[in-house]
Amino acid sequence: MESVLHDAEAPPIVPAELVARGLELIPIPMVQVTLDLGRLDFYAMNRAYRLAGLGVVPGRSPMLADLTPRITAFIRSAQTRTDFDWSLGEAIDCRFYRVTIARSGPHVHDRCTISFIDQTSRIQTERSMQREMTTDSLTGLPNREGFENLVEGIEHRDSHAVLAIDLERFGRLNACLGSLAGDEMLITVARRLKGALRACDTLARIGGDQFAVLMTIDENPDEAHRLAERIQRTLVAPFRLTDYEIRVECSIGIAYGRDEPGDIAELIRNAQFAVKRGKLTGRSETYKRQEFTIAREQFGLETALRRAIENDRLRLAFQPICDLATQRIVAFEALARWTDDDGCEVPPSKFIPVAEECGLIVPLGRWAIDAAARTLSAWDAAAGDHAVSASRSTSPRSSCSATRSHRWSKPRCAGPG
């Protein structure tokens, strides 16, 4: 009885010729291997396997040389199937497979069938698309996404720094000489910048006229400033474009990895924050944490100022202008004043620069002119029509008129002041 049960549980041994015929029906590489006295041997294989170059002789098979431990462990286990990714070959001619090892049941402990799904084309296509997505097509350098990936791959971020490089006057050059000259300039700048770096530093183009450097700090953090000075010296020599010799200057901001251990994008933004201060000082600047707080306050101020202009929540203060010869008030200067929703007076020295930077200076100027005209019209209606003008200061970024005049009279000024 025990013999009958044992025979029922054990599958019959199928001749190798029949197994090979069955495997030939499958278009992907498949092979059946056996385990005997701890050694693997080929029992049957199909034509697709023989053409795949995985090895048909056990002692010279690169597949068995690499997968023997995994195949042996599977046969000796209770698993009936396992799947995993596997690659064969060097980087240039590497092939990628999805491997499946299976057997008919857990009671089979001397053989298994292995199939190979070739995924090389798909993986190479994905890698090619990834390279295109992370590479700047003009300069061949990593783009912002590629640069973020490089920074993210650093193990010891404390010993690294990011330098953001912003080219000056590039927009004007691009507008005057054309996009082809601008592209030529960017390519030439990229070459010069790479020449100023060490072998362990990486250059990337993260924006239209912005570059970034990921540098390794060997000993002293001041190495970042020395690299920034070397970059600026590299750009001193004029660039020759068509019939022109053009000098390109740059502003450089530095952010250290130790100051931003978590967010990669934040580290790059920190360096770009420092660039803004570098534009004012004319030298390389290091990011300071309070700059982010100031920037957030400016964004909040921008939102509040926009609402104040739209809802007519500002007011004008009129400063008289006297003619010293006649001692008469001949004009007024209209000055914008703003009290926020909390009742706090916001000085013009604080909200005017924000308006200029974010583009609100134009609607602010239009509001000031309209408010001054309405005020002078009301004064005319109340006190008569005499020649008095009102003026306001205007920003270079404002595209509207700087002065509105209205005829109106006032009593004599008490003094020359």
C-alpha cells in the first residue's frame, strides 16, 4: 500500500526528448535543469534558449555560473515558483531578463524549469528616455531634474555644497543678437565653467541662463568661495559672437549640504536665494536661513498689497510744493500710504520694493494717478479752479504716466519750507 501511494505521489520521469519537444512550443528561452549530487545539469532546452547565448554546456554556461546558488536553493525549498530580474554581461552589451523558476509540485526535488523573458529593449528604452528627461539638450549637461538626482544620490551630504550661477545680461543679449547667438553663448559658457571645475565637481544647467555646480568639500568650507572666484575669473575674458566681443558676468550663490539635510530641491533653492544677494553685493554669497523667512514675508506682503490695490484700501498723502519767489503753493506731491488690515502702517520703503519686484508697481501707479485726479477734482469743486498741479514719483518699471495736473488754488504758504 505504501508503495502504491509513493508511486502515485512521484511524477513519472518524462524522457528528455519529449520535454524538449514541449519546450519548443514556447517562443521564449526555456530550459529544464536537474540536480544530482549537488551539481546542476541540463536535461532539456528549446531552440530559443540555445540561440540566447546563455550556455548549453553546464561547465561553461554563464547562466549556471551566476544562478546556480539560487536554482539549488529553489529546488531544495518547498516553493513551486519564483520570479526575479537578472542581467547578464557588461555595461555595453548587457542583457536584462525576467527569470521564472518553476516545478510541477513541492514534492519534485531534483529538477525545475527555467524561463527567460528578454526585457533588454524595454529597459534600454526607459534608460534612454530617462537620460533625455534629465539632460539639457543644448549643452549636454544634466538639467535641473538630473541635478537633483545627483544631489539625492550623495551619501555624505555634509561634505558637499551647491553653487548656483546666474549669468548677467543674457536676456538682453538673446533679444539683441537672436536665439542662435544666445545658444552659442550658453555652450561656450558651459565649456569654460567645466574647465574651471575639478574632476570631482559636477556642472549642470538648471534654467535658461542658470547653471549649478555640485562640489565636494575636502577640508574647508571656504573652498566653495574659492571655486566661485575661479569661476568668475574664467568668465572675465570676452566672448566673441559674430562681430561682437561680449563680456559675461555672473552672480553666484552657495548653499551647504549640512544646512539642508532633507529636501534636495530646497538645497538648490537656497543657493538661488543667495544669488539674489550676490547680485546686490557683486560677490559670491552664502545662503542664510533668515533669507527664507524674509522671502515668505515678501510673498505675504505681495498678496496683501494686491488686495489693497484691488479694494482701494490705500490712501494718498499730499505734500505741498511752494514757489519760494511768490510764497505760494504751486503743486503737491502725492505719496502712497498703506495701513494693513491689522491697523499697522506699512512704510513705503517696505512695500514699494515688493511692488517693483512682483509687477504691482504698474497698477499701484495707476491707482495713485486716479486717486490724485479724483482728489484734485473734489478740491476744485469746493475751492475754485486755479493752476495747481499734483505729481507723484514713478518707478522705472512703471509704464504709465508719471504726472497728472489739475488747476486749483490754495492760500499763500506760511514760509519757504
